[in-house]
Amino acid sequence: IAQAPVRQDDLKMISGVGPGLEKKLQDAGIVSYAQIAALTDAEITELETNVIKFAGRIKRDDWIGQATQLMAQ
């Protein structure tokens, strides 16, 4: 059974995410607010270490909270 495609959101709506970082996230397979809202601590560490190259940024900028609010809009 084919899975429904993941909705692609404008990740730049999250404070701290610009065009360059949005591209890096997309290249890592992160394309939706739902994916960001569901990140585990291990996934956050992986992203910050290997993709973002900025430790603590996701929690500091509250990406999960922002993504959750954006999904509700």
C-alpha cells in the first residue's frame, strides 16, 4: 500500500530557519511542521550535530513549540 506523501510546509516560518537551513532540513528529509513537532531528543541531537551544526538551537528557539502552533493555524 502506498503511503500518502508528506505535506511540505514552509519551514522558514519557524523563527531561526532561513532559506539555507530550510534546504539542509529538506535534504535531511525534514519537510513538514509535523516532523519537527514530533522530533525526539535523539533526533534533535542528530540534526544539530550533522545537519544544523549548531548545538542547542532547536530547543533554544523552541522549534517544536513553533511547529505545533503553525500546524494549528
